Amino acid sequence: MPVAGSAYITLPTFVGYSASSGPSRSSFVRRQRKLYEDPARAAFNYYRRAANAVRAGRAARQDEVAMRSLVHNADDRTRPHYTAIAEGWLRYLGRRDPRLVEVGRARIPLGELEVGVSPQLGLRKSNGHRYATWLYFKEEPLSRDAAQLALWLLDQGMPDVLPGGEPLVVDVRRAKEFTLTARDRERLRPWARSEASAFMTLWEAA
């Protein structure tokens, strides 16, 4: 049962909330509260299949084969999405050949809101740096603000997720990566907390 005055959501949910505006925020939070109270209502997450294919392709260093299989095995509804994801991921990799590293999970407390952080990938780039990587698969482009919120959350969870690592966000369809600077880190903290507080206000109202 939910604990009164508290909430737990995932990083993609918090980023989705932050990217919404106006009255749509209220209905977004209302939907999340219903899922929280009745997890059986959750819809099938077909982006999980894309994340699994990306991971399998990197593990075997057979990215094109994995992406081709992802598209080939899709149904009519998901095929256009998987095609865009496959093309974007291969374009992002280009000549890059990052190796997989293990990543864990973390829970970030923001006042009464707790955010679960589960990056889909750990990547070691050719420069030796290791990145806890969140892959964004959706059709609408990821805004810089939303990407920075995701990066900040990944960074907060780094001791549990990938000790000594760095956060990385990839908007897969657009083959675009986002990273965090030290200046961003300090600037984002009060904003993230204010977003969490606003979320909880709507959560209690729901």
C-alpha cells in the first residue's frame, strides 16, 4: 500500500512530468498515482524490447544484426518506431565502439518523492571513461532541460549505479547525446527539488 505523503516514480516518469506543462501536468500525475496504487494497470513497455536489442547488439558487437532483428520481429504498430530507433542507434554509434560495463540501480530521495534510477546501459568509451547511460526512445525530441534533469538524477545515483562513472543521456532516434558539466550540477539541484515539490502537490490533490 502507498505510504501517506510519499510517492515513488521512475526516472522516465519524472522526466516526462517535467517536460509536460499547464493542466496536462495534473492529468499526468493523476495517471501515475493510479498506476502506483494499482500496478496491474501498467501498460506493456515496448521500448524495453528496443533497450534489450541495443544491449544485446553491443554485448556481441553485432549492432546491425540486433537492430535488423528488432525491426524484423516487430508488428505493424511498432515497426515504424523500431525502425527509427534502429537507424538512430546505428547512426549514433557510427565509428564508436563503446564496451558494455555493469550498472546498478539507485533510489534518489527528493523530499517526499523518491525517484528510481535504472540506466539501461553502462558504456566504456575509447577514452576510458565509463558512463551510466539512459536511452530515450520516444518519438518527440528530448528537450535539453529534460535531458539535464535525467543527467542530474543519474549523477545523484552514481555511487550505487556506477561508482566513479559519469552520466550520459542519448536521444536515440536523433542520435544525440547529452552530458553534464560541474556548473549544471549545482544549477540543477534547486530546480529538481522544486519540480519534485510541485509533483507532490499534484500527487496529494489526485
